[in-house]
Amino acid sequence: MKIIDGKSVSEHLLADISLKLQSQKKNRSPHLAIIMVGKHPASETYVNAKIKTCEKYGFKGTLYHFPETITEKKLLDEIQKLNDYHEVDGIIVQLPLPKHISENQVIETISPQKDVDGFHPVNIGKMAKNLPALLPATPGGILELLKFYQIETAGKHCVVIGRSNIVGFPMSILMGRNSYPGNCTVTMCHSKTQNLEFYTQNADIIIAAAGQPELIKGNMVKEGVVVIDVGIHRVPDKTKKSGFKLIGDVEFDTVAPKSSFITPVPGGVGPMTIAVLLKNTFETWLQSNK
Ligand code: GUN
């Protein structure tokens, strides 16, 4: 069993981007604009981590924090301003948004050229057609992990659990594309799937993005499975100074002994998401001639 070290792979990727950045002769650094609406403790943590990573690797990161009460119209206007601002290379709107704002409207207002989350239908369409595209950060990060560890994927049965726009849906498309990583036979499982263990027991690769703590247990997987755990849940733990610990969608202690490769939580998929976000921003910056 090998533990996939997402922290170290992400540092590798970011160091590589930072080197490429230094070799470019442009008069400004790549600039990521992050929009956040209202208060959401988990989003605040993610956004702060994104800004800090920008600063560490020579990017400019700007947070635009709007109150919960902002109207959809005003938010769309603000996005449009950033689309038009030539010194912004990448725009992300941290999700979830308050209920009165349409996520689809917001995503479709971001210019596809600056959509470094890869959520715009134009980028999703290019991804599905296996054309060069900005890939959603978490699925993109999972591909980087599979590549780094040279995990074979062609002809394997990959079971993706979860069909969110952010992870499960794009992941299922990526693993079935005619490329590496890819060329899998993909099964997409979700909340209405009956007899989930039937699929997981027949999986060579499991990508768990269901948002349910420790859903996947040791008796649900076969020997030698590759396990990618996208879940991240805070649960109380009196033995920890903080009073809590982080767990994933996979019950690590029972699944790890049967796995050939497995991502831990934390330190697996999580750090890769920010690395790919910066990689995407670096690419849009390279494309920009201003
Ligand atoms: N919320 C949870 N994950 C993400 C992400 O990758 N991008 C954005 N914009 N919001 C998120």
C-alpha cells in the first residue's frame, strides 16, 4: 500500500510553475481575482488558503468580499468589470452562493478565457471533447496525482461516487476520455444508486466525492484498488488540541490495507486543488498579451 502524498506533489507542481514564471519576461505577475459572498466558515478557510498560496508563489491574489445581501445584478456587474480588467487573468467565485443568486448565471457571466475554475459550459464542453481546456481544479488535481504516481488507468474500471458539477461529473468524463490518465470504463454512482457496494467491489479505481463521511468501508473494496478520497469532513475528537479531526468519504483504517494506492485526508487531494487553480491562472496569464 502506498500513500499518495498530495502535499508534496502540489509543492512540486507549484515550484515548477514558479520557475516557469520567473523565466517569463512580462511586466506583471499572474493575477487571480477571488469573489466571495457572505460568511461561510469553510469558504473563508479555502479562500484564505488560495490567497496565501498566490503570495507564496509570486502570483497576485485579490479577494473581493461582498455582503450576503448583494443582489444578483450587482454581482454580475462586478464579474463583468473583472472580465474587462486586463490586469486580471483568472476569476473564481467561491461556491456555495446565497440562495437568491443563481450559480449558473454567475458561472456563465465569467469570461471562459478567465474561468480558471473550469466551470463555464464552454470549458466543460471543451473538456468533454478532449480539446485543450481549463480543467476544474479538483479533477485536474486528481489527474496530476495519477500521473505523478504513474498509475495505470487504461482499461481499468473506474467508479466515481458523486455527480457534483465541481468534482464527480467532470471526473467521470475525464476518466473516460481517450488520453492518459483516462481510457477507463467509468461507472458513475450517486445518491440514487442502488447496491453501491456492487460497483465499488468491482472497481479498480474509486474516486469518492459523495460528501458523506466514511461512506466507503473496507468490505466494499477489492484487493489492490486505487482510492482517491475527495471528501473532507470535520468531526469532534477530544484527543486533538483543536477538538476536531478531518476525515474523508473513505474509512481509511479499513480501506488502506486493501489498497495499492490511497490518498489520505488531509494531505491528499486537498492541496492539489489550489495547485491546479494556480496552474490554470498561469496559463491564462501566458495567453494574455497585456
Ligand atoms: N467550493 C468548493 N470547491 C470549490 C471550487 O473548486 N471552486 C469554487 N469556486 N468554489 C468551490
